[in-house]
Amino acid sequence: VATVSIDFRGVSKAFVLRHNRADSLKLRVFGFVNQRYREQRRLFWALKDIDLTVFEGDTVGLIGPNGSGKSTLLRLIAGILFPSRGEIRLKGRVASLIELGVGFHPDLTGRENVYLNTSLYGLSRRETDRLFESIWDFSELRDFIDVPMKSYSTGMYFRLAFSVAVHL
């Protein structure tokens, strides 16, 4: 029996778009006199009535044109955004690749950053100890794991961040 990891039921996400934003008292007063200066708000529905089921172990790719809601969907899964309507149920731990490497400190070594980053996702030191060799091997940074990350190239930084995220 396959276990559901991500379950969206009727999920919609709206954003308020503001035009002629009245940031000053002067513009607000002008807005009472002249409609041209009035702030206008409208709802923009980035996602509407999405049903999605992802089973444990599945790999999913999102394909679509700019503005089709891919990043919004991922932010909802990661818990960065909350739905305007509908219900999201998640089983397990979600490691967001949207903010890859958030929580890494440039003065710490790669090894220290692995432990720091996994702790931000709620893993204990013992759990990280069990995963560390796999994270290290997958990142292919064997000669650099004990070097401060400020000396890493961008590619090395993201390889370590991706390795941590994949193992979560």
C-alpha cells in the first residue's frame, strides 16, 4: 500500500495586487479628489482549485510557462506560503530546495554547516551522524568538507546544500 506524502485538496492561492499604491498622505488626499491617484487593489489567483497527490518515493517535476504557479505550488508545499482556500496535508519532513543553502554560515566549515542545517530541519546530532557519510559522499566535496564555506565556489556551496536537502 503506497503512503501519501503530499495531498492537496481544492487548494487555491490568491495575492493582492496593488496599483497606484498610495504610500504618502499627500497621494491619499489626492485620491479623494482624483480617481487617477486612488489605490486600486485586485485579487490575482496564482493557483485555483488544485488537487494533487504525491506518494512516498515518487519523483515529480513541474513544467509550465512563467507565471503558471510552479513556484507558488512549491512554496505551499514547503510551508513558506499558506493556501487562501483548500487543504494541504503533508506526511514526513519537507526540505525546501527553493531556499537552498539557507542557514549556512560562511565562517563555518562544510561539516559544521551540515550539522547546523540539519538541526534547522529538526534532526538530532545522532540522526545527522547516521546521514553524514552519505551527505558528504553525494556532495563530492571530500577534500573540502573541513574548509570554511567562505572559500567554496558557488557550485561547491550548492552541491553541499543540495546534498543536505536530498538526504532530508
